[in-house]
Amino acid sequence: MKKHILIFTLLSALMLTCASSELYAQKKSTENDVLREAYEAFTEEKDADKALDLVSKHLKDTPDDINALIFRVYLYQDREEYGKSLTDINHAIKVYNPKASNYDQCDLYWWQSSAYDGLEDYKKAAIAAETAYKLARQEKSENLQDIAFDYGHALYKIGDLNGSDAILRKM
């Protein structure tokens, strides 16, 4: 009798695991569909408002989705809403998980630097750009040259001409 209960328990646990895995896969597929629809709205339909609405609705259900946060950061910066962009990128930095993202960590700080630059807070833009630059070198990012250029430009904006020159010469 104990053997039958043990087998029943193991089979029940296996069935629950399979069912929950399938539900998780369906949820991920739905999330990707929403982001794909938002991307298509932005690129093909040229409807940034629709794209922003779709991404925002998606983020209500999954607030830590880095890919969606970065897309909304882009949409906000495209609208020159740098304060909202900064809020999203700061959250993305806070919850960053390289396994759940299509982005390197340096990219997040690069976006943060861009948001600060849009807000004309050049000192914070330079600090974020420096972090992005250091991470890009560690991560061997394909964006290293672009990040280095932006870092040099940020240093120039705060009056550090020697630092700017040094970074730009390394490019």
C-alpha cells in the first residue's frame, strides 16, 4: 500500500511540474507576442503611441522585464521624456539579470547616460558613461567604440578636456 501511495505522489508531482512548465512557456510566448506587436506598431505602423501603450500594459504584468523596460526607455527618449526614461532605466539597472536580457550591463548604463544628458545633468551623464565604458571593456561589448565616443563627449561637456581627449585617443 505504501508503495502505491509513493508512486501516486511521484506521478502527481511530475504531472504538476509538467503542467506548470507548460503554463510558463505559454506565458513567455504571450509576453514575446506583446513585445513583437509593440515593435511592429512602432516600426511598421509608425505608431509610437500604440507601441508605448502596449509596452506599458505589458510592464504592468511583468514590471521586471528588462527587454520591455529598454524598449520603453527608447520610446520615452524618442519623445524627449527623459525623466520617465530615467525612471525606467534605473529600474532596469536594479533588476538586471543577464540571463533574462538581450542586453549587456554596459548598455543599461549607456542608456542611463543618455537620459541624464537629455535632462542636461552632464555630471551624472559622465558618471554613467564612465560606468558603461568600464563595463563595455570588461564585457567586450560590440558597442565599445560608441560608448567610448559618448563617454569622451560627456567628459567634454563637463569641461574635462584632457580626460575626453584621452578616451577619444583610445578609440
